[in-house]
Amino acid sequence: MYLTNNDIPVKSTELTSPTLILAGAYNFAFSEKFHLLAETNLNMTFDGKRNTVISSDPVSIDPKFGVEANINNIVFLRAGISNFQKALADGDTLNQKKVWIYQPSIGAGFKIGNVAIDYAFTNLANQSNPLYTHVFSLRLDIMPKNATAEKNKGTGVPELPRAEKPKKDKGYFPTP
């Protein structure tokens, strides 16, 4: 490259290291029409020491926290925090003071029937020089509704249709 004298690779192989995500959530049901879901994730990577909250040579762990308010299973308000890292303080001219930085996010969603529209607002950099992004998504649920899914409505986890068990024959020969 002309400006930086860096070589541009012609062929390369990208390796993705394994990641294990341990997650837990609890749904606080304040009434039939208002729920608050609290969740935490522990993203564990195994490719060496990273700049995370728990950082060691075999495993590094990056926690993520979030809450979602569910109003009548139609309106959803979300907030979260992730990407905790230690970085040099912006005002420190000697580059000796380290501070914890993090990545907050907020969002909202609407669900009417089997159509959901979601919006998220987050920053992609640190707090002193934020680069904000807007993310919109559209989801169409095409799973058939059944009695079990209606009973568990509002839990956020769809019920998969179950296959019928085959009936056993009583004799040695199958019946037509």
C-alpha cells in the first residue's frame, strides 16, 4: 500500500476460535400484562489472554448484562451493557492510568401477530469518542400456533410442534 507501506494479503485463512456462552435469565412477572426479563451471559473464549474482566491464559470471560420490559407482549423496552475492557485514560498524558470502559445499549421492539420490528441504539467505541449505530430488524414468525404455545404465551420461548408417537403393533406382522 502506498501510504502505510503495509502489504495487502492476496490469500489468507481466517480461523475462528471456539466460544462457549453460559447464560441465565429470570422473568419477573409483575402482572399478566407486565414482565421484566433479566439476563446475564458469560462469553468464554479459549484463544489466550484477552482484555476482558476475567482474563487468563487458557480462558477469558466477558460478561454481558441486560433487561427487557415486556408490556402486554406487544411493546418491548431493552437496555444492556457489555464489552467491559481496561483502557488508558484519555486525560492521562503519561499513559499510566487505566480505567474500565464498557458498551451500553438501549432498544425497543413491537410485536403484532407474527411480525416483530426491533430497534437498537449502541455505541461502537469508548465513551470519550463514541461512534453510535442504529440497528433495525424485521422478524416474521412462521411457526404454527398450538395449544401449548398459547398456554406459554409471553414467555419468549416458542413451543416447537411435537411429532406423534408411532403406534405399536400387537402381532408379528404389521397391519396395513
